[in-house]
Amino acid sequence: MIKQLLIGIVCSAAVLTFGILIGHFGINKSSNSAPSWVKDVTKDVDESFIEKFLSEVDNIQIQENLRELTKVPHMATTAGDEQTVQFMLKRWQDPETGLDQAWREEYMVYLSFPDPNNPNKVTVVSPSETVLYAAREKEKSYTPDQDDPEVVQPYAAYSPAGHPKGKLVYANQGKPSDYHLLNTTVDLRGTIAITRYGGAGRADKAINGAPYGVIGVLVYTDPLDINDGVMSDLNETYPHSWYLPPSGVERGSFNTHYGDLLTPYLAAKDETYRIPVKDITGIPPIPIQPIGFEDAYKLICELGGEAAPALWQGSFNCIYNFGGPGFKLTSAFNNSDVKLDIFNHEKLKNSSNVMGVIRGSVEPDRYVIYGNHRDSWVHGAIDPSSGTSVMLELTRVLGKMVKQGKWRPRRSIIFGSWGAEEFGLIGSAEYTEQYFTKLSERTVAYINVDIAVFANATLRASGMPSLQNVIFKASKQVDAPGLDSTSVYDNWIQYANRTSPTHGLIPKVGYLSGAGSDYAAFVHYLGITSMDISYTYDRSKTSARIYPAYHTAYDTFDYASKFIDPGFVSHQAIARTAGNVLIRLADSLVLPLNCSDYAETLEDYLNTAVTLYEQQLQNRHISMEPIKRAVASFRNAATHLDQVIRSSDLANETPLKVRRINDQLMLLDRAFLDPLAFPEKYAFRHVIWASSSARKPTFPGLADAYAKAESLVESSAWDKVHYHLSVLSQAIEGAAHTLEDVI
């Protein structure tokens, strides 16, 4: 009995011990076996994948992309544009190298065209209406590209039709100050003004002149501003060099707003409400027409009147006079008028964006958007097809990796080939209006690569300060084209640099303060962290305000391959740099955005504002202390968030903490939006990066309000300065709160 009892006790103990051991090791094993999704959620950017990406970006593929994209002119909504739509869709829907999905988004937009049956004309006519001189109606042909029947005649989009005739005057760049000075010397009523590109927006050259009685405007590109003074097509200009030939004419959109003009703040769908045409603002009130500098030379060198100031003089071998008004008494054009016959007309036309997406594996509801417009004025080799050819190479390399199952980004990547950009950033603006809520809530960043390569000297980048660090990191990993053992970063810092209190000597990154490309709606309307990147020229070797063939019939594959980027190695460098940034934004566990760099910019802006404005504001009992406190609060909050990121082992913490920090970084720029700050500026809501006419390196609303108050006698103008100080103080303070720990 006792023996059986002992045996039972021993067996029970053995079973219990065995059970404990099984339970212990079973529980231990279970506790160490994380769910399958944990590895994906905690995964960071793969540096070896970036190296693989960099090695696969092919300059010859980019070259062939450009060759295909520039076969025909592809102005928005034309047959050539539809051809490029189909080409983009074919590439992005390719079963081996395409994206997860690609589609087209359609908008019905208001565009302006010349009449092919009634070409616009600029003539000098005698009192009896005899034509003494006629400007060219199309540019001179040097290659078969200029003979394509789809090359659009040079014109000013959105210029009204009309037939003004009057004495000619020279108005420099058509700035308000230019017309004011000219009007002190010449009676401008009933005159035609000839102006140079630069200094003022295209439409503003007519808008600024109309109140003085100017009834028509000509605009041309002076060789001083684009060609470093050279003028001859016998041996100096294209096809002998990159310089603009004498007959070259810069086309463009002559409006001051971006987006479809008839559907402000609404996506331009078929049944969308449209404002009456008479209510459109920001377009020329009088006819305006661009001409080549060979025609401008004929007109300006015959002008009478007093000599214009030294700053108004250009490259022509004559004195630029104001005009009598009209021509010299000794001129063959004496007592003659200049006449504009403009037959432009407006149409509602269907314009397409081509969209593509690579779906994210962990956070598919977070978007990194990469965009470039597709439409051009003529063949558009540099603007915009250099950017499109780069984008197609990025999608080929990344799409192939996805199709082969070798990679999928953490976040979703959206690619946008925007339509009708040349008419006023229309495709991108309509996209942001249609998907306003979704994009506002989910977009991490926007990368814009429009003109990928202006020239082949160095990198140029602009963007929100928070992106500076990731641009630097990417550019350090890319070899500078044509330079042994030199990175894009090291080459860049030699051309454009600044001294940072935090980082020392670094490349200079510009700001996206205007609306020069498709980043505008993302920055100013949605408050999305954005950047624009390109390769450009050595400004110590040329004073060209942009590459010389810009918006002309000479912007062709031949021009790009011979004079802009032979071998397409600068295109390759931009593809590698922009693609590197794209991958890091899409794949990093913690978004590579640095809010302390933002704080440094705000401090720079504040220091400039204090130097320029504080004494005068104190005299008017307006204190700058609130904005000083706000900037200090932002710095403290940014420093704290940086410390949290550095001190946290985020790969081993709850994914919700990572998501919270990423949302703080992603939404930072939204905190600077104020829909009421700039009622006179359409779709400008970002109080730090709005455009400014004061041209001071400080807060734009404050700078403009101060400049206006100084020029007016009404004391109420200073109330507007105080208002903008309050807007800024509260926006910056609010942004600081978004960076603090959540309560």
C-alpha cells in the first residue's frame, strides 16, 4: 500500500514537473514568437536596396525616353499630347516594369489658343495703313523640328483678341515702377508698349500698363538677359551653341493665378459650376504678343524720345530710348504706328493627368507623391520632357523591382504626369482640388522634377527646410557627372553654399515661395512638405535667366543632346538623387524630416524682420515680442521632438509611437496654413512661403504689408502690418504645439 502510494506520488511529481517544463518552454517560446507583421512594421529603409537602385538607373534609357517624348509637339489637349498620354499609360501598365495601377484623370479646362487660320500679326503701319514692317509669324527653321505643322505660332495665352494701334514706347520690364517712370516723360495714353521678359510676371506687363492708358503690349527676350549679349545665328546662337536664335520667341501663359480659371477652388469636372468669363481676374486687360529679339531690335533702335536709364539698356547696338512716343524723325518709321492684330480665342478642352501608384506594404494610406507635367509649348525637350524622361526611368527601375517581388515600399508612392501645366499649373491644381481632403490628411511629401536639367554644372534644390537633410544625404551617395571621386553634394557646395549655425558650411537650398511649377498647389494650398530639384548651370559663366531655348521651337532633342546634357549623365544624376530621396521618404521607419532645420529658417526670417522693421514698429507701438516668443517656442518644441526621436528605440516600441511621431513630422507644414491671411492671393494659404513683392528674405505677408504701409500716408495701413504679425505669431506658436507631446 505504501509502495503504491510512493509510486503514485513519484509519478504525479514527474507528470507535474514535465507539465511545468512544457508550460515553461511553451510559454517562453510563445512569448518570443512575434506575429508575422511585426518584422514588416519595424523595418527601416534598406541601404543595399538604394545602392541597387542607383546602379540600375540608366542614362541611355533616359535618352531614349526623351527621344520618344519629343518626336512631335505636344501642347496641352492636342493630338501630340494624347500621344504622350498613351505612351505614359503603356509604360506604367507594362506587365514587367510597370506600376501596380495606372489610369487617367480627366478635367474640362479653360484654355487659350491662337487662330491657325488667322495668325497674330505685329506690323508698323503708315498713316495710310501701308505696312512698312511686319514681324515674323513663325520662328526660323534650322532643323526639321521647326517645320512640323503642329508647331504653334508664338502667342500669349489668355491675351484678349483685339487690334490696337498706337505710337510705340519702351517700358523696360513692364514693372509698376517702370511705367511710373515712363509716364513722367511720355503721355502713355493710346500707346503700344514694348517690354523685356523678366522683372515682372508675363501678364503683369499688360496689367501694370493698362491704368496708364497703354492699349497693347509687345514682349521680347533681350540678348542681355538670355544670351550673354550674343545675337548672330551665323556662328553664335543655335544651331552653333545653346544660345537663342534671333527669331526665337518665348511662349507662355499670361495669367497670374494657377489652376483652371473658371473653377476656382473646385475641380474642373464636366458638371462643375463655372464662373462667368467676365469675372476672371489676373489675365491681361489689353492685347499682348511676344516677338523675337530680331524684330524687337528693328523697333527699339528706331524709337525717338529721351534715352532710357542705364538699367533699362540691353544688348542692342543702339541707345534704348523711351519713345517720342513713336519713332525718330529720321527713321523710315517716322509718324507711323505699331499695330497688333490678335486673334486668340478661348475653349473648354479635355485635359488629362496620367496617374500611377505603387501600393505601400505597411502604411498604404500614407502617400509620397512624385510629379512632373507632361505638356509642352512645342517639342519641350527640356521643359518638361527632361523631367518626364527621368520619371519614366525611376518608374521602370522601381516597377521592375515590384513586379519581381524584390521590393515594396512601406508607404504608397503616387506618380503624377500633370496635364496643362503650361497654361497655369492646371493639372496638378485640379488634382489637389478634387482630392483635397484625402491628400491633406495622408500625404507625407511631394517631389517635383519639372525641368530636370537646365545645364550640366551643379545641383539646384528648393524646398521646405525639413527636407534639407534628406536631400543632402541622397546627394552624397550620387557621383557628380564627369567628375572623378566627387559626389553631387561636394560639387554642389562649391557653387551655392551658406553657413549654418548648426551644420557649418552646407549647400544652399532655396525656398518654394512662388508658383513656378506644379509644387505650388501642394505647398501653398495644401501645406504639404515639398521639394523641387534639377541640375543647372554655373552662374559665374552665364547671366542667362533660364536656358535660352525655353518655350521656343528650338527646345528639341537635338538641342538637349548637343548643348544641355551630352550623354545624359546629368539626367542620370538627377534621377539617382531624386529617386534616393523618394525611396527614403517612402521606406524609412521614421520620416527623414528635420524640424530643427525648420526652426533655423524661422530664426533667420525673424532676425531679418527685427533688423528691418522693429524700430519703426516700436515707434508705432506695435510689438514684435509675440513673434519672438513664438519662434523660441518652435525651437524648443523642435529640439524636444528631435531628442525623443534620438533617444527612442522605435524599432522595438509600439508602432503607434512611430505613427504618432511621423504624423507630427508629416503635418508640420499644415500648421502654417491660414485661409484668411492672403485674401488677394488666390490659393496662397501658407504664411511662411507665400509669394512676396517686397523681395525681402523674411516672412512674406509681413514684408509686403510693411512695404505698403511705408508707401502710403494712411495710418490704417500699419494695422495690416500688426495683423500679419499676429497671423505669424499664432501660426508659428500653433506649429510648435503640434511638435509637443500629445496631451
